[in-house]
Amino acid sequence: MPTRAEILDTLAASQTQVMAFFQGLSPEDLERLATASDVPGEAPWRAKDHLAHLVKSERNIQQLLRRALAGETRDVLLRLQYPEGMPMPGILGDLSALTPEEEERLEMAVASVNQAYVDAHHDDSMEMLAADYLAARQDTVNLLHQFTDDQLAAPVPTVVGDQAAGDLFAGRAGHAAEHITSIEEGFRQGV
């Protein structure tokens, strides 16, 4: 698990990378279709849709980490991660234990939630999305400071398995980098 200083450095470097990438895109490229939606029949995502998604993803991790910090039970933390109204799988917190149908249902439920958020922020300006992203990232950093070193090392149950809280904080950088790579590949290949 990374140290607190390493997490802070990772989050700062990621924020710089995200802001440089999106602010470096032309207005046309921000609106350009970049990747297919994970929801069949929905419109492809534009570059700026990915930035809106990064805000939502950051807020989701914060919610999970806040609840873990508050001492919520494993069951509560796991149920929090499944979209509302989705039938619960037989085994929570172990992706490999899901039946193929449960895994597909989870993927589609998450994709639908992500799509709904992107749709709700379709008309947001780049300035608004950038401000939302910076505010979300600052909230992540503020939340990090509320964790002790022991709490950062403690496991947090997730739908894919337990992860140290510190790894969940640091994982924001990897998630953002994946989206930037997807956009770049989408631009090269054309959607």
C-alpha cells in the first residue's frame, strides 16, 4: 500500500494530468465522439463526458470511504456499491463468485448509472466540469487527511474484493489515466 505522502503525490500528479489533458483539447475535440457507451443503444461518449464521469467516480469512492471511516459494517459497505433497485447477487464482494448472469447484470446496472450521470451533465460547460472535478479531487484530499495510517492500511470491501483504503485513494489516478487513454485511442480509431 502506498504511504500517505505517495498517495498525495499520486493524486496531485493525476489532477495535473487530467486538467492538462482536458484543457488542452480544442472545443471541437471536447465535443468529439470518443468511445462507445457501455449501454447498448446509447450515444457514444464525448471527451467531456469522460470528465463528467471522473467527477461521479471520485464522489462514489468518497462516499464509500466516508462510510468505511464511520465504521459501517461489511454488508452495508458492499450493498452501497450496488446500484439501487438491482437484484443482489448471491455472494457480495467477490466478483469471481458471481454467476455469468449476475456479473452481466452488475456491469449493465453500473453502466446505466454512469450513462444517466453523463446524460444529466451533457450540456455542462468545460469550465463547470473542470470546477466540479477540482472540487471533487480536493474533497478526496481532505478526506484522506481524516484517515489515520492504520485506517489507510485497513481493508475496505468492494464489489471486486477487499482493498486497502489507501489503495482506493490512490486508485483515482489510475482510473483517470484509463479514461484519458480510452479517449486518445477513440480519437485515433474513430468511434
